[in-house]
Amino acid sequence: MPPAADAGNIGGLPTTRRKSPRRSSPLLSQLEVLGARIPIRLLRSLRFETAFRLGERLGDVAYHFARPQRRIALVNLRIAFPEKSEAERLAIVRAACRNFGRMGAEFCHMCRITRENVAEHVTFENPKFWNDNKWIIGTTGILALSGHFGNWELLAHAMGMYGHPVHLIHRPFRNPYFTELVAEERSRAGTGQISKFSAAREVIHILRNNGIVAVPYDQNATARWGIFAPFFGVRASTHPGLPRLAVMSGAPVYPVFLIRQDGGPRHQILILPEVELVRDGGDRDAALLENARRLNFVFEDVVRRHPDHWIWMHKRWRTRPAGEPQIY
């Protein structure tokens, strides 16, 4: 079990800047990001409907040719849905690839979604949430449990356009120009970026100013930081930052997800009830593990309902408890 939070490790997140991922040469980095900007501009030059359908087709192509990623996805799906047939699991992988292609097209056209037209693309499943809970948001801010689910970039963009900008905890890309590219797109809606390598104090500051911090909770944590909480019935190395920050700050945790409607370009923002966490008690390690279990359960439940929305290609169970065999 990782040590309890202290002055140098607030919320289980580093408070001093750690070494960033190793970078490529400047020339190679510029060529890589140019290779991304060109298709973005090409897709942006198309009518949205055309770009959207093209994104779907590219997702289909990825399904057929990205065989290593498809293998990883099937391993994950056998864990998550042992009752399904292999054909059913393959259908989920294909739908997830298609969703990823749609997301790419939507990302390219996201700059055209403004405060005036955002409701044509994204609505709230419960638009009264902000009025019903404004006293909470105005007191502590909120921590949003989210992840790489649906179109997470559009979720943050739409929230900003509705007047509720979020700050995303993210891992900077190895290529700094990619980080700048994504930050450029996100800034259009006032979305802030918080590097996971220096997150904790910045998160606390934002919450004290009644902000919204979105924390991805669906990625494998390294052995150094992770705690093992069940996810789809198998212990998964889970980052303790979100439950620790929630307990430390007193901010409520609301699960927030973007749900695509009928495979089309319209979405709804789903905000689930606050996750009740263990916020006191003598055994901090036991409380931390229980809170991680509760948060994983919420994420798992949403994935079960919308399996095509999640990125099954990620090695979620990569880090294993001591003595357990590797899964991938």
C-alpha cells in the first residue's frame, strides 16, 4: 500500500515537477505534429457530415489492420464479459474503433461549436443539476470522475461552452508540440490542463476557487503509485489520487460522462449522483482501498451500459499484484 499523503505527496499526486517523458529530437517532433495537423485541416475543410462518415470508415479500417490493439481489446473483453461470445466481443471492438473514428472527426470540427450552437450537438441529461447543486459547487468546487470514454474532448469543450469550464489532469505527450496542439484546441472552451507530474497543489487551488477538476480514472497505474481495487472482478492497479484529493479537500465526486445518441453526432452529458466516500475513520489504508473500489464500480457500471464508448485497447490490468501472472 502506498504511503499516506504528506507534504511532498498531496493526494497521492506529485507536488514537485518530476522528469517529463523523454522527448524526440526537435526536428522529428515538428515533423510528427505536422503529420497530425495536415489531416486535421483536411477533415476540417470538409462538411461535418462528410468528415463524420469518413471518421467512421477510418475506424473500420483501424479495426481490421490494428491487430495488436485488437488482441489487447479481446483480452480485456474476455475479463469484462466472460458470458459473451467471441463474435459479440469482436462486435464491441469494432464499435469502439468506429466511435474513435467519429471522435477524431468531431475533434477536428470542435472549433465550430460555440456557446450559441452547443445545444445542437450536446445537451445535459439533467439540465437542472447546476441549479440544484450550485451551493456545493460554490463552496468546494467538484471533482469529476471521468476517463477515456465516449468523446472526452467534446465533453470538456461542451462543459466550457455551457459556462462550466473544467481543468483536466493529463499526462503530457512525449512530443511537446502535440501537447501544444491539444492545449490550443482545448483553450477555445477555457479548458485548463494540469500536468499529472505537478498536479496536487494546483488541483487544491482550483477547488478552493470553486472550480471543476476532471480526473481520468480508467488507466493502469504503475506499481509505484497504484493500489489494487477490483475492476470487472479482477484487481486492477488504480491511482489513489482522486480518492485522496476528495478526502483531503472535502470536494464531492460526481461521475461525468458523454453519451453518444444512437451512433450519431449528438450527445448527452450524464452526471451521476455523488459517489459516497469514506471520509473519516482510523484506518486510512482501508478507507483508501474502499473508496477506490467504489469509484471503480461506478466506472465499470457505465462501461457495462455503453461498452462501445470505452478504449478497450488500453492494458488496464498491466500491473499485477506480486506473485500473479501477467495478463497481456
